[in-house]
Amino acid sequence: MALDSQGSLREQGVRLTRQRQILLDLIDQTGAHLDAERLYQMAKERDPKLNRVTVYRTLKMLKAGGLVDELDLMHYSGDQHYYETRLKQEHAHVVCLRCGKVEEFFGEPLHKLRKQIESHFGFQILLSRTEVGGYCAHCQTLRAREVEDARRTPEALKRAAVRVPRKSRRALARLG
Amino acid sequence: MALDSQGSLREQGVRLTRQRQILLDLIDQTGAHLDAERLYQMAKERDPKLNRVTVYRTLKMLKAGGLVDELDLMHYSGDQHYYETRLKQEHAHVVCLRCGKVEEFFGEPLHKLRKQIESHFGFQILLSRTEVGGYCAHCQTLRAREVEDARRTPEALKRAAVRVPRKSRRALARLG
DNA sequence: GTTAGTGCAAACCTTTTGCAGCTCT
DNA sequence: AGAGCTGCAAAAGGTTTGCACTAAC
């Protein structure tokens, strides 16, 4: 199903340029979840002439080639995308919405989920991602305090991305 | 943990305006996964003066209030977000990258996954989403043909988001 | 009447595109 | 040599912000 399932990227005409080596090294070595801008900043240290556009083009190529995966991390910090080397094992990303820490969860349910979706729909899965947002053990305590404080200074409410208790849409409609 | 776990949105000063009624109705009634732009287009039919910005502000409020969930649907068609009324039951979104059809998968693995993440990390989950991209049963056949055709007209390769066989990053580095 | 919400225009941020020149093979 | 890749500038796409006016309660 691939373009050339026996061929290499090189056979498809992909060249290994100096810029690509730098970017590949960075993605590989840091192991972190970098977004295009950070990757660009880091790459510029090694080659000040390297352009932001090249970063985007390289990431796009790597994504299309299945070498990296693109994440959103629940947009905990804007709408940019994050990238990581594709691992053999599926995993979910667990993002703390307060401190931004990202945990990775490997486990059987992910594997079962994939199997079930494939068989249930006869679907051919190419990509999948599970992202979870909330508060990490450490931030839960801190968060409680912040909310308490906010109660005393209502102006802060708008700024805080405070979660309101779940209620159905219709419940809101009934407000009127 | 919520701002006001006993209170209503209204008690927080949220007003039910004509514009909001229109938008809430649309999200609720269509049941589809609409993005801001489509929602705006539909809303304009009911109130031609309604502004795009109001759509964004309303969606943001509903999201913060936990009334709707934001999806990416694997960006199968750009970088916009899609919205759906938050359901009681978790589900994964299965998106065909060729025809764009979106299936919803409900199942035990999702529930187990959530439980395990909570207990494993002591994490408090507020949001979570699982999105899967690939080819639906119907498109798998069509896709195979397209790839076959592409092989004959190499220029088409760049345009086609063709998947290249998985290989490690290092394999690419070794190209040089 | 007060405060929240709206519309408009303009800004913003992230990502993409067009094109001339450069470089890998 | 020649296709592929880069840098630069400019545009695009999606979303947010500032501000004066309007409407909900």
C-alpha cells in the first residue's frame, strides 16, 4: 500500500542535506516534544542561516514518511504542533494543563482499542493518537488553592481556565 | 475543583443571548462535527448580522464550561477544530483520510484506559480524546488503485499523501 | 443602570507557497 | 547536468484582541 514498499526514501529522491541532518539529530537526541518554533530556535544555534520554512518542510516530509508523529498535547499552550520520533509501541500522552508536564502511558488498552477498531469497522489504521488533559498529582493540590483564591478575587475568574461542572447543553439553553 | 460546583453558568454571570441560542441550537441539532467556519455559515442564515468572532467566543466559552469538546479529526482537512456536544460516554473518532467519513467508537478499552491513567499517575482527567486516522473499508480498495496509478505517473507522488514504510529515523540518517 | 456580550477592524500566530538561486548526487 | 532543496518574502488560514456600542437582567 505504500508508494514503494521495498524502496528507501532515498530511492524516492530524498536527499540528506546538512539542514536535515541538524533537524533529525535534534528530534532524535532531545527526545522531548518539540514544536516547530523551538526546533527552529535550536537548529539556528547550529546553523544560523537555517530557515524556519525548512523546519516546516522537513517536519512535513518526516510526518508523511511516518518517521515522526504529530501531537497537539491538548493545545495546552497554543495551537502549535509537537513532534516525536515514531516509536514501535503506541502510547498515550498525558498532559498537565497547569504545569505542562507530559507523561507517556503505554498499556494494553491502547492495543485492544486498535484491534477493536480495525475489526469493528474493517478500518486500516495509519495513525492514531490519544491525548489526555487534566492535572497531575502535584498540581491538583496547587490548583485547589488557586481556585480558592480566585473565589475571593472574582476578576481572576476570566483569566483562569477554570472548569465548570459538566451540564448538558440543554441545561444552558434552559437558562433563559 | 470547579469554580462553583453548585452554581450554574448563569450564576457566574453568563447571559443567554439571541446569538448564543442560535449557536447552541445548531451544535445540538446537527449532531455533526462542525468547525467554527461552518457553524458561522449556518448561523448567518438565521441571523445575517451574527459575527464570526461571536462564534469563536461562544465556542471558547462552551469548551471552558465543559459543554462541548474540541476535536482535530487528525486534521484531515486543515488545521481547524471541530466541536461536538459532550456526551456522557467517551468515544474515539475514527477518520477516513480519503473520504473524510468519521465513525465513532465506543468501547471498553477507552474506559479501562482512563482508569489506568488515573490510577497509574494519580492524574485527574478533565479531557481526553482519541483520534484514529486511516482508510475506511470502502476507501482501502480505491486507495490501492490510486497508488497503482501514481506509480505510473511519478509527478503525482508529491501530491498524494502516500505513506512510506516505517523505518527508523536513523535509517534515514544512514542514507548519506 | 450595570455588566456582559456583540460587531467591526485589525492584529496575531502558525504554517504554506512562489520563486530564484544553490547543492547534492 | 539536473532534480531536489533552501532561503527569502509574501500570503494564507484560523483564531484572538481592542474598543465603542448594544442588550440582558
